Amino acid sequence: MCKILFKILFGLFYLAYQLWALDFKGEGTTPTNLVISWEPMSHPNPDLHYRVYWKRDFLTHDWNIEDISNLKQNHIVIENQPTFVRYLIKVVTVNQLGESNSTFKAVYSGQGLPIEAPSNLTSTETTSKSTILHWNPVSRKTINGHFKEYEIQIWNNIESDIRKLYVENFYTSELLITDLRSDAVNFVRILASNRKFQGSASETIEIKTPSHQGTVQTFDAFPLGSSALLLRWTQPIVVDKLKGYKISYEEIYGYSYIQSKPEWTLDIDNPQTNEAKLIDLRPDTKYRVRIAVNRGDSEVEKYVIERRTNSNGSIKPDPSTFAWKLLDSNNDNTTIKVIWMPNVDGRPGLNFIVNYRIKGSSVWSSTNLITTDTSVVIPELPLNQVYEFIVVSVDGEYKTESQIREISTHIEASFLTITNVILIAAAIILILSIFVGIFWRVRK
């Protein structure tokens, strides 16, 4: 009796052991089919066969079942199916004991040609190099497949080569373009693609750009810490009537919605300034930043960029460098301007402090934490001294000191600047040329 029971139990165990769980998948290879495939058993057993289940993913649809006795077969093709619709599928192994354990997977039939192009393509805020494109996204149903990207094609009346930009988020409905050809007619169109096919293009629009000579030549932004951006630019080619710069910024929400258009946030009245700092920003957030050249009239030439702040959290900054300038001096004191130069290609920090002392002294003086600017003015430093300066980059609780630099406030040292040396040399040459001219006249 025990032997019989043992044989029965062993047989059931063996049958259960035979039921392999299969790795399977489903996808369409043409717009009108569904291919269900699986990994065949590595050790086929004549007592087993495959069973394939499939149906449209609707409660009212019945299951289709196909038994396959050829253990080397690894797929079936179901023809004449609608394009890109959802199915439930399952592939199991079967013997006298039943089916292997498996769960259903949701898959799609083949992808087809997208039948709708993005509509209402327009542009706003066009400058010599940039514009903001806007469009109406296509409907999900008209993609006829898994959405891949929007493709934006750009060319102009001077260069025939087509440049392409790609937007991978389906819900995006606007994009800042920053590399248009200046003083030209630029052409733009947009189309939508799935993973198999590319749809038709939208209507082509023309974007006429002005000459770039009136705006700043370059404009960039670098994250400082997680709540600030350091802005840097170069002066316009045309500096006639240049009075300064106006800067504004706005936070980009979601995929395309932007906070209400701001007024100019910073008004810089020094034409020689080439950097500014935006503070109190949100971490890990994209901002659209504009700079405009102020020439005292209503027509301002803008430059627009988009940058993202760093994610939340403080990190130890890299050592920075710094520049300095001797400003106004009187008989006893002078003023020094220190310019913080953080490592924007690494870990720049967020703010800074300047430590300074007379060389040889054991007592350091310090500025307050500088949070709103990248420079600080230190007044009333006695003349005819050598000072040691250190700039400390700060990010939260982390601080990193720069190397010590010596700055002399001796009158002779401040007088013999590079500019003064050049002027003195020019004066000497001029005087020598006058004497040489007189000498030759006398000899004649």
C-alpha cells in the first residue's frame, strides 16, 4: 500500500515538475497583426504542449485558446486585427495535471501611421537668436502606437540644411529655441512619431530674426547651490547709447504652463557689468531667464535661455578663485572690491565670505555672508600695507577656503598698474619721437 501511495505521489510530483513557467510577450509587427512569442522549453517533454490565450481587453470579449503540440514552435501570428489596440495574452505549458502557473499580460497589436499633425504652430518673443514655439498636441488616439517624440525641423533662407530638435514628452506644447540664424528668415515645422512610423508635418511657419548686433553676444546661467543662478553675459557689439541691462525670470510649471509673465526683476544701470545673481529660487526647477539691453528707449533686444536649479541639499563647495580692484583712495585709506569667482563647472557653493588681515597679524576680519551678489566692497583699509585675503565659498553648513592672496595698498604698487605702465611707456615713446624729430631738423 505504501509503495502504491509513493508511486502516486511521485507521479504527481513529476507531472507538476514538468509544468514550466514560460517567458512570453506580444506585439504587432505590422499595423494589422499581433505576434505572441515565447521561449521554448530547453528540454521538451512529449507529455507536454503549449496553450496560448488571447482576447481584446474588454469584459465582453471571449478568450481565444490555441493548443500547440510542436514543442519547438515559439510564436503564433494573429492576422486581421485592428491597429494598436490592447490585448490580454498568456502562454502556459499543459499536461495531464493541468496548466503551469502564469499571469496575463497586457500588450498591443501593431502600430500604424500617425494620422494627425500638431496644429496651430506659432512663435512668440522672437529675438535675433531665439524664439518660443507653441503648438497644440495631437490626440493620443491618432498616434496609432506608442508615442515616441515630437520632431521639430528648422532651416533658413541662407542655409538649406535641416536641423532637428526632439521633444519626448507627449504633453509638451511649447519649446524655447536658442540657435536660430540671425538676420534671416527661419522656417519651422513639427510632426509627431510613434516607435515605428513618422506622421505628417504641420504647416511651415516663417520666423524673421533681426540682426544680433544689438543684443548681448552670449548669455548663460550656472546653478549655485540649489536655490540660485549665476548669470553671465558679454557686452553687445553695438554699445551706442548703452545704459545697462534689464533681467527677468519666471518659473516653468509642468510641461508648458508658465507663471504669469513678470516685470523686469533686475535693473542694472552699469553698462560694464557682465554678471548677476538670482536668489531664493526653488530647487530642481526650470526657469526661463531673459536679459534685455537698455538703451533708454522702449525697443529692447532680448536674449532668452532656460536653466534648471540643482536638486535640494547642500554639498561641500570646491575652492574658488577671486579677483580684486583698488577703488577710491585718500591720503590714509583705500577701498578694495573683491569679486568671487566660484567653480561653476564643479561644486560652486551658494554664497561667500571674505576674510582679510594685515600680513603678519594674527587677527582676521570678515565680511558678512554675501548672499545677493558676487562681489563685495571693503572700505577704509589703511594705505601702505600688505593684506592677506581669503574667499570662503559657503553652501549650507559647508565651507571651503580659497588660497591666500596678497594685496598691496602701497601707493607705488597701486600706481604702477598695467594701465599706468602702458600709459607711461606710450608717453616716453612720444617724447623720444619728438626729440628725434627735432634732432633731424637741426642736422638738416
